[in-house]
Amino acid sequence: MTRDLGLTESEARQRLSFQADASGTVERLEHELGGAYAGSWLDTEANRLSVAVTEADAKADVVAEGATAVLVDHSLDTLDGWLSDLDTSATSVGNEVPTQYIDVEANHIVVGAHDVAKAQALVRGAGVPASAVHIEKTTEEPVPLIDVVGGNAYYIGSARCSVGFSVEGGFVTAGHCGDVNQRTSQPSGVVSGSSFPGNDYGWVDVDAGNTPIGAVNDYAGGQVEVAGSTDAPIGSTVCRSGSTTGWHCGTIQARNATVTYPQGTVTGLIRTNVCAEPGDSGGSLLAGDQAQGVTSGGSGDCTYGGTTYFQPVNEILQAYQLDLVTMDGGGGDPPDPEPPAECSDLRNVFSGSLSSGQQVAEPDGSYFYEPSYGTHEGCLAGPSGTDFDLYLQKFNGWSWTTVARGITPGASESISYNGSPGYYRYVVHAYSGSGSYTLGVNAP
């Protein structure tokens, strides 16, 4: 992110934290708004989340979550339906219309065409209102990045492809990399699922002795741990790992994009301005520590820039009923973390689970009364790779006031406070990242 986006390390951390918070907000609002939801996007320079709605009454719900409400004409469900109609009709024009996607900020569908007249005919034939479509001339000629290796290499015969993300029993990758029952090597296994075109996903069931790890090669001598697969909003900064060009970053431009390759049309892709080249196919796309997708194909290169499309990872997991391997080395929900050694003598222990941006009061969502003078001690253990913070608050008669805090950029925090009698509570805040926590406390 420093190289590709010109950010300092501090700015990169702040941006990823903001994005993680925004992802949780979008998830809640999409559920609450229902059919009035029309998409969302980020302005990472201003740290602003915008949410589009089709009903004026829904704006208050958006503002209540700290986001900017934008009133538009078409819901996301409506635009998705029209895009599906275009996808159905696109076979008649082939790769003369290579790309289609929803621009949620503009509240219309963008159709990228080599031949504008054919694109106009496509829109008319699909019965989609012309006012809801923007046709733009494009020179894009996306192709699957077949001769490739992503995060790490694997081989199918003499061809190379790349590991996307580890799942229980194997890994997911691009569907165009191999057909069902083909053998792989390094790691060895068998392609147990593959779909291309239409989709571009597959998974490999690895042989005994191959250990799936919840991490991605950062091509800087280390690994980025994977914590989950929460979808990042449009406008989010993402980074891609691939063996041809290494680690590169950019921005999500659209979701549910359609691409027509020479082999056929693929729908439901993530469109980005992250560069990629042949040899990067199947590799990992991350937003912070959250898995987003596997490299499908694109146009351009990492010298002059380009457009790259990714198959969303959650669709792969759902299609094959797979469990993502996360940073703890297993699938499913990670176990409650153990308190750090310095917390081992604390008498009262509480545990829970938070999504990024959430917070909770302890004990048990409430507070306690301490009748004595003395030292309050708190020790928090959050999930590895996250930033969980701990606050001790005292009631001053009309509001809660923070009297001690642990806010280092890590998962574990310790605080100590010498206080007078009164009402107290501990607050655990998932500043960045999600998962289970354990809190140990001592009162005077």
C-alpha cells in the first residue's frame, strides 16, 4: 500500500481500520433497509461511508449509523435484475461487449463495449431502460490468467496456477485453472470442484501431508494472516498476491460485474484497479485480513496499470460447503483466546465475541459497584492479528467517564487503576478485526 497508493504505514493502518468499521455498518444497513438499499461506497481520503437509498424515510437510518445518505432512483435489487437481463442477452454480441457492472455511486449500469452500436442493441433487446445504462467505449480485452501462480504455486501437468485461500481439506482457486478429477502437484491433490465460464471458481482437495494455513504470501518475506471473509464495501483498498507480479494494491470499483472472456461470460465478479499479469490467476485478494476473492482475469499489466476481476470467495465457500481456514489454523469459529500470562491470577473472567467496530460492557453488558478504595486490574486477550482495546469507566453521576485505557495496536491489553468507591464497568472495543475475547478482572 505504501508503494502502490503512496500511504505511510500509519495511514495504511488507519485506512484498514476505517474500512473494517464500515464493512460492519454496511452489513447492518443492508439488512435494515431491505428493498430501499441501493448500494454503498467509501471515500477513503475523507473517511466517509455513503449509502444510497430509494426512500427518503430511510435516510434517517443511514445517518443514525454515522454514514452519509444519498437518495437515488434505483434500488440495488432493481439494478441487479437489469444486469442479469443484460447477462442473459450478452451471448448475442460475444466479446464485443466485454464488461458490465453496476456503478452504485452513479446509480446505473456501466456497459463497456468495443462496438457502441452493438451495446445499444444489447440494452434494447434486454428491455433495460436506457436511462439506467451508461455505455462507454473500452479497449479492454480480458483473458483468464491461466499460466499462473498466485499466493503460492501449484501445478496441473505442465501448467501453473495459484492457491487462493486455504479451506478445511484443501484450497480454493480459479475454476479455469483445471477440470474436476485433474491431479495437482506442489501441493498434491485433486480438483474436486470447478466451474468456468459462468463462474470462475474451483477447489482442490489436497493429499495427506499438505497442511492448509490461514495466511497469504505478502512477497516481502512474510505472510498476511486471514481472519475471515467479510465483504469489503466498494471503494475499499484491497491487495492481491500473485507469483508473477508479487503483492499489489488498489481499490474495489464494483461488485457483481460481468466479464466476457473468449471462452464465455462470467458473472458476479469483483472489479478492481489492482494490476495483474498472466501467472497471477487464482491468487488471493484481501481487504486487510479479510478474504475477498480469487484472481479470475483482466486486462493491462503492472507496468502501465490495468483492470482485474476476482471471483468472490464467499460464493466459492457456499457453492462447495467449505470452511475457510483462518489465522488460528482451523475452520469455523476460532476458540476463545487464552488470557496472557500476566492475567493468570485475576479472579473474575468474562468472554464474548465482537465484530469489527463493535463494543460491549462487562460484566455481562452491565456494571458493578465497588465499595472500597484500591486497585482495579483488567487484562484482555483478543484474537491474534486484531486490534482489541480495553477501557475502565466510572460513573460520575450523569455519564460514564474513562479512567484507564489500554489502546495499543494489538490484540491484548492490560490496565491498572487506583480508584475510590463507585460504579464501574469495563468496555471491550473491537477497533479492528473480529473474533472472540477473554477478559480477566480484579477489584480492590
